[in-house]
Amino acid sequence: ANETKIRLVASSELGIETYLRRSFAWYNSELWLEDVPPSTRVCVFLSSRDEIVNSRGVTEEISCHNRRVDRGECGGPVVEAAVWEDAGHANCVTNPGRWRDMRERLWAAEEAKVR
């Protein structure tokens, strides 16, 4: 069902399709955690049933990164990962409950930073 929505929106709407194919710099859309300043709070939100992103692989990479940071083997911040078990790609866009979850987690991270 979610995959159908993605296909309909991303491939059938002419403006979005044109932008994604011609204007979006995919090679610039990566983030290397080692390049993020250690003082930066990073929260990653993932959907366990994502049709595009390998959320299990991303979660494993975040866990591996956090272990390396804890051992002092690399720079970068400790990363918080939130995985929505019942969601597909971009489910947060149409789900106000996800908005609240993101807002609460980001506010908690901001409050922890201020302390």
C-alpha cells in the first residue's frame, strides 16, 4: 500500500519526477557520522518496513558507530536512533503521531544539550 503511494506521488507527478531525475544531487545526500562535530545531537528516525531505505542496515551502522565513539576509535557524536516498527517509507509525513514522537525526541535532545 505504501509502496503504491510512493510510486504514484514520486513517479506520476511530473514536477516531482523531473526534480528527482534532473535536479536532486543524490551524491550529496549522504551523511558520514564521523564528519559530524561531536557536540552535535543527532537523531535518526527510521521505518522498519521501509521500501527504499535499508533501515536494519542503517540501525546496525549507527550501533557500530556508537561503539567506535565509546571506545574512542572515531570522532562524531553518539547517535540516537528511533525505529517505528509498523511504518513504511515516509509514513511520518501523513501520521501526526509520528510528528509528535519526532518533536518530543528532538525537544528532549535539545533540553539535554542545554543542561
